[in-house]
Amino acid sequence: MITLALSKGRIFEETLPLLKVAGIEVGEDPEKTRKLILPTNRADVQVVLVRATDVPTYVQYGGADLGVAGKDVLLEHGGEGLYQPLDLNIAKCRMSVAVRDDYDYAAQVKQGTRIRVATKYTTVARQHFADKGVHVDLIKLYGSMELAPLTGLADAIVDLVSTGKTLVANHLVEVEHIMEISSRLVVNQAALKLKRDKLRPLIDAIASAIQP
Ligand code: ATP
Ligand code: MG
């Protein structure tokens, strides 16, 4: 059996067409079922639904042979035990620093003020501000980062942005662009050796389906 870990939502939706090219069709819609293990048209391939942040952990420890995870999630996880053969070019967005539209970020940085930054991405954020020599206190959050500058919890956030509509709706502006984000295929290193006959053709077929 080959087990593929996916998260519900955009990663699931955007991975489906790639799987289809590889001859794999998922039998059920994760939004309509309560099942966490979904069969496919191939008796030897199943999909497990896990939280986006748990995909690397499942694959690392062999709970799944392979999976799809955002670069954001992979950088926080560290990538240990994972082979990352393909950038799938899906679930694209950028990681940015954003502040309230009335907060003068540049002036605060120039003055050397300690800035309070709320984020789910503490590893990437710590590295980013260290590289720029900006002094920050990081506050770890698990969601709804946009709320932090509005409530006074933080001066800035590090979050993912795609259209920017959520920022605008919450009176926030992007002040720094940290990196481009997309999702990657991750494979358990031991599984790649043990199940090579099945995994290698699957990886190659998915590679052939990637859109530029
Ligand atoms: P959960 O909702 O379970 O807490 P999550 O919010 O990380 O997890 P998603 O919102 O489905 O899950 O995001 C999954 C992945 O999709 C992220 O890790 C990121 O790589 C990418 N992503 C997140 N937000 C966007 C966005 N606005 N546009 C495009 N891709 C995004
Ligand atoms: Mg989400």
C-alpha cells in the first residue's frame, strides 16, 4: 500500500489534477465525508487527510509514504527525514510582514525599536528579522494573525498573503516580502528505498503534470 498525506482545502483541490495525470483518482470528497482515509481507483494507493502542519510529521515517521506540504510548513518543520523531490507549483502565495496601515514600520525599524511580531511561522520570522538586524519579540499564534495588530497584541505579523484582500479588510498593509511560497511533494526517505518500484513511477508521473 502507498499512503499519501494531504490536507483538506486548497492543497487537496490543487493536488487532484496532478494525481489524475498519474492515473490516481480519489473516490470521495473530503468536504462531504467524515472519513480520514480515502480510497482511490488504485487498490494500492490511499489518501490520508491530516492538518496541513502535520503532513511533514506523518511522512517523516512513515505514517504516510508521501505527502504535499507548503514551503512555509516545511521550513517550520525542518524537513528532517524528508526527501523533497518536486516543487508542485500549487497553493502559491508569499510570506510577508504586515502592520496596521497607521503604523510607521520603517520609522520604528530605523529607531531600533523592539517590535512585537505575532506569527505562526516563528522559525522563518526569527531568521528574517535576525538577517535584517531588526529587534523583535515573537509571539506564537496558531491562526487569525490579522487580529493581533488590531487588538494591540502585536505591532506586526508574519503571515501568508495571496490576493491581499484579507489584509485590506483588516486595515493592514504589507511592509516586507519575505519569500515566495508553494507546495512541495515530500517523500519518506526509507519508503523511497523500500517501495521504490511503486514510488518512483508515481513521482515521475506527478512531475510530468506540474504546470509552470
Ligand atoms: P489549518 O486551516 O488546518 O489550520 P492551514 O491554515 O495551514 O491549516 P490552509 O489554509 O489550507 O491550512 O493552507 C495550507 C497551505 O496552503 C499553507 O501551508 C500554505 O502553504 C498554503 N496557503 C495558505 N494560505 C494561502 C493563500 N492565501 N493562498 C495560497 N496558498 C496558501
Ligand atoms: Mg486555514
